Amino acid sequence: MNAVLPQTLSTSSATYPRLWALIPCAGNGSRSGAAGPKQYQPIAGQPMVLYTLAAFAAVSRLAGTLVVVNQADTFFEQQSAMVLVAACGGSTRAQTVLNGLNALREQGAGADDWVLVHDAARCLITPAQINALIDACENDPVGGLLALKLPDTLKQERGGRVAHTVDRADKWLAQTPQMFRLGALQDALQTAGDAVTDESSAMEFMGLQPRLVEGSAQNFKVTYPQDFALAQALLAARTPE
Ligand SMILES: Nc1ccn([C@@H]2O[C@H](COP(=O)(O)OP(=O)(O)OP(=O)(O)O)[C@@H](O)[C@H]2O)c(=O)n1
Ligand SMILES: C[C@](O)(CO)[C@H](O)COP(=O)(O)O
């Protein structure tokens, strides 16, 4: 693995299947308006991605966390975070995740191990939400994802006007983490290709029906310029779990 390794994979005294976290961290944040990658922008005193990693570090049943960054990215060389770092980011999120899964396998992770894929830019994730996803999925034949029921009325647009109102009773917004068996997700991403925007879509492409697990509105993805201020206010107001 082309990697900085502040942590090595621990294979002793582990229970099987193991649970890994994989954090795609190789995006440019082009919609965010930030000068550099949004995941490294300071929020309430520290770079955004460190909040994300702290939440995963607090989940003791995870065997380890792999962060996937771009090849020229030196951010983690100056960090003491206890994570594996693989410098194999791709040109799409799907490619970054697939490269990261391959890197985990090369380091000894098994096809039957679980992997929780989580956006670096969802920095408000909590250990309780991660544990809730694991509890809901660890005995599931497919796996699943955190997601949010639509809080608002949903409109179908045509030419800038409302074509009709869509029934929202069965609609969910996909969040992360998304938890699947490592080998099955490798196969799914390989088959589905680069166009899929989340792991669930790749599994759906294989004919599978991932489990929906209720997430939280606070687990939003920092995407647009105004999202930084909201994340900052929420993180500054938080007391540790
Ligand atoms: N080639 C890519 C693209 C995205 N990501 C990661 O995937 C997560 C969610 O993607 P998104 O919010 O779309 O991030 P960006 O691609 O960075 O943003 P934008 O689409 O606005 O450019 C982020 O943590 C981002 O770093 C990645 O690892 N590799
Ligand atoms: C994976 C994701 O966070 C689920 O909502 C999302 O699809 C990633 O962001 P993108 O804008 O689709 O790249």
C-alpha cells in the first residue's frame, strides 16, 4: 500500500468477522467554496476530518480505520491520529472507495469482514449513530446504511415549475456510514462502475436490498459554503458522549 502508517493492522486477538471503517478523504470540495479540500478546513478549532475520525476512534468494536487520500496529500504526515492512511484516492468517490477496499484486503482484511464507509465531510457523525448502524446490520444478510426520512413535502420539477407533488412516505435521504461485507462491496463497486454515488447503489446494482437505518439530520454532509457555519455551531455546542 502506498501509505503513511501511523497504525498497523492488528490481526491478533480479534473476533471475526472484523469491522473496519473506511473514510474516503480524496475529494476537492468544489461546491464548498473553500480554498483547499473542505475536509481539512478548520471548524471550531480543528480540521473537519479530525472530528469524523474522533467519532470512529470512540467505537471500540472497530478493528481499525483506513483513510483514503490523494497521492500528493501530506495532511496525515503531521497528524497523530491512530489511523491507517492509504494514498490511493481516485477521480470519483466510488473509485476512491474501491481503491481503499483493495488496500484493506492487501493489508490482511478478510472478504467476510464488515466495512463501514463514511464521508470525511460528514463530521457530525457520533459514536452512538455508528453503533446503531452496526447493531442493526451485523446480523443482516446484506448490510445497510444510515438514512433520513424526508422532513419536507417533495416536488417533481419540470422547467422550473412544480409538475406534481411526490409521495414521500417511502423516500429516504442516503447518509453514511454504509456497512457491507468487504468482499461483496469490492465486487459490487467493480461491477457497478464509477457512476454510483454511494455504496448502497453498488449493492442495489447487484440486485440486493440494503437495510435502511434511521440516521440524524445533524449527520449532514458539509457540501456548500453555508454548511461550514452550521457544522461549526453544532460542534462547538456539543458535549462529549
Ligand atoms: N474522488 C473523490 C471524491 C470524493 N471523495 C470523498 O467523498 C466524500 C463525499 O463526497 P463529496 O461531498 O461529493 O466531496 P467532494 O467531491 O470533495 O465535493 P464536490 O463534489 O463538491 O467537489 C468526501 O469526504 C470526499 O472527500 C473522495 O474520497 N474521492
Ligand atoms: C455517499 C453520500 O454521502 C450519500 O448521500 C453522497 O452520495 C456523496 O456525495 P456526492 O455528492 O453524491 O458525491
